[in-house]
Amino acid sequence: MIPTTLRTAISKTAVSTTVRQISATTATLADVSVEHGRGEWKTYGDVDSYQPGKFQVKTYNKISPDGLKKFPDEQYEIREGDSAANAHAILLRSHKLKEEEVPHTVRAIARCGAGTNNVPVARMTELGIPVFNTPGANANAVKELVIAGMLLGSRRVVDGINHMASLGEQGLAKERVEKDKALFGGREIKGKTLAVVGLGHIGAATARDAEHLGMNVVGYDPSLSIENALKLPRSIDLSDSIANAVRDADYISINIPYIKGEGGTHGIIGKDVIGNFKTGAVLLNFARGELVDSDALKPHLDDNDGRYVSDFPDDALHDHANSIILPHLGASTYEAEDAAASMAAETIRDFLETGTIRNSVNFPAASLGPAPEHSIRFTIVTKNMPGMLAHISEVFAADELNILQQINQSRGDVAYNVVDVDISGHGIVDFKGVQEKITMLEGVLSSRVIYGVPGTGYAKNLMGDYFV
């Protein structure tokens, strides 16, 4: 059970965290009572880090201060790593998150970036925890580096810089510069063909700017959305396969997600695709290192005057004369870090405060309009199985709580429900029993009562044990 010290802290510091007045102007309006604090102490972490009446956000890595400012001080407490023992949300960048770092109190996880390979997404789905990302927040930063990569792969700029540094050390720079510049001849990108594999935020932006630079653009994306299709240059030629897209390209930019397992994208730029590269083709990888089969690419660099510019470590090609390996600089701009952190923070706030889900990689998008007057919002995460909504509605009906509006959305194995119930004319509404009955229904993973008091109203079904 929860320690006496925590119960005392709750009662002394904020009685209103468990019973909140919805309105004091109309006698028929209700007070809301929820349960908070049943369960083993280990699930709550450290009592000293618990602050009643606030959402606690656990951060990993250095998060942009501009993003953290999105959390109002009066509603949120920001703590780093293990000091956030009672976290309600986790905000991170590149930290590889482990399940043991996610306490039972966590409602949501957001990554300041597009990829979520460092988060155990499948396991979080099983636990009923949405994982969010920030699509498009770093698109401009990565796109600019792709353009820079094309130039680096065309003009041997890096080799020239290193050569001049060496001549400078010998005191020969002025004497040799005009003679030696012939060693680093290159080509222009105007009039050349760029193949863009993956036409999401970054791919579409790259295609647009390449057209403005006078390039011919070919694209491939079997999952092209209407939104991104509208952002493409009118002159783009869409191909029906990666092989056909790259066949006549002078530059190939890959902008697709890394997906493990059968049918995934591991090594998708392999022997079959690389065999279609033309002589001198430059491969630009600012997506994920694992997308490229480095061993299959090496013959193209050795024998075909090919180039490889990558933003990821590569044990096989890091010292190859025709490769340029960058230290994952794609989103490393102040602007991108600010934008990603701000988007992640806003996404977390929307979810915690209203139940809205957007930019989730494992939960369905869901947005119910503002709660009607004299209502309380419930959110329920369930397994995606028949009859769940009916069972939930039966519990509300049994307690004479009328549903004013609701939505039910599903994605894969998980379903998400947002329900606004009428509390007018009920006096003091005790949601303890209602929430426990709903949470302990077979197939329910978690539930929340959103009634204006941060950090409370959350319950989980932990393999038949009730956690609240």
C-alpha cells in the first residue's frame, strides 16, 4: 500500500487534488472524487519526488529550453532521469529507453525527432502507453544537409580541405594551391538527376529544393500521402520501384524509416538496388545507417567511381576514399532542436490535458471536441477486441451516468476511447467505483479521469491487479 507519508503529503498540500469543485455557482453541479494512491509503493518511486497537483515530466538528454517552456510551471514539474520517480510522461531525444525506466505512473512518451527506434514501441503498446514523435520538426535541417551532401559528393571539398591543411603544415600552401587544385575537380548539380526514395516531410522538401537548383527529380514512395504529394514539385517523375527510380540518377537520396524484421527496410539499399546505379552515382543517406548494405555498396565505390555520403557511423566504409561519414548532424541545429522539443511538449500537453492523440507511432489519432458543460472526460485504452465499447457503456449506465459524446478509434492491437459523461444533478460524483469497474474489465489496459487536476485520475489493469 502507499506509505502514510505520501497520504499525509496529499491531504496537507492539496485536498483539491482528489476532490475538485467543477463549479460553485450552480447547486446542481457536482464535485468530483477520484481515488489516488492504491498499490505497492515501488510503483510510485520516491515520495520526496512526488508533488501533488502537478504533472511530472521525466527528461533524458538535453532538451531544448524553448520546448520545456511549453510546460506551464503551475501545472508541470520537469525532472531529469531517475530523479523523476513518479513521472507521468517521458520526453527524450536519443536515449535508448528501457522498460524498467518507465514507471507505472507514465501515461505517454514523446521523442523529439522522427524516428523512435530508441523506444520499445511494441512493449509500450502492450502496456497501453502511446509513443509520440515529431514528424517534420527537423525536416528543414535534414534537407539542408542533404543538399550539402550532394555538393560534398560532387566537388571533393573535404579532400581539398584536408590537402590544404597538409600543405599549410608544410608551408607550401601558396606555392602549390594553383597546381594542386586540379586534383579535386568535380561536377555541377544543375541539370543532373536526383532520385528521392521516400517522399515524406524530408523527401518532399529535398525534391522541391532540388528542382529550384535546376535538377531533374525522380521519386519513389509506395505510401505517398495526399498531404505530401501536394508538396512535391510539378515536374517530378514518380517511379514504380526503387530500382527504376535510381537507374538513371546521378544522386540518390534515401529518406525512409528503418523497420526491423521480415518485410522491413533493413539493408533495403542492397545488391539488387545498387546494381542499377549508374557510373559515378552518389548515394546520400541521411535516414538510417542500417538501410544500406555497406558490403554491397563497396564495389560501386571501388570500381564504379561511386560516392557515399552518410550521416551515420559505418565500420565498413568509414575510411574509404570515396565515402564521407558525418557524425549524425542531420537535426543538429538550434532551430530543429527547438522545433522538435516544442512539438513534443505540445503533443504531451494535448494528451495529458484533453486526451487528444496526434503524431503517435502506435496509437490511433483521436480528437474529441471540447467537453460539454457539466461533463467529465474519461479516456480508456483497451485491446482492440469486439464488444469493448458496449461493456464500457454498461458500466456508465449502471451508475446512471449519461454519455454526452464519445469517440472510439483503433490501430493494430490497441483501441482508444474518449468519453464525456454528464455529471449535472449528481451532487458529489464518486468516480472511484466507476473507474475501477471500467479498468478491470477484460481487455482494458488503462483509464483516466480528466477533471482539471494534474497528476491524478489514472488507473491501470496490471494483469488483474488494480493500480491507481
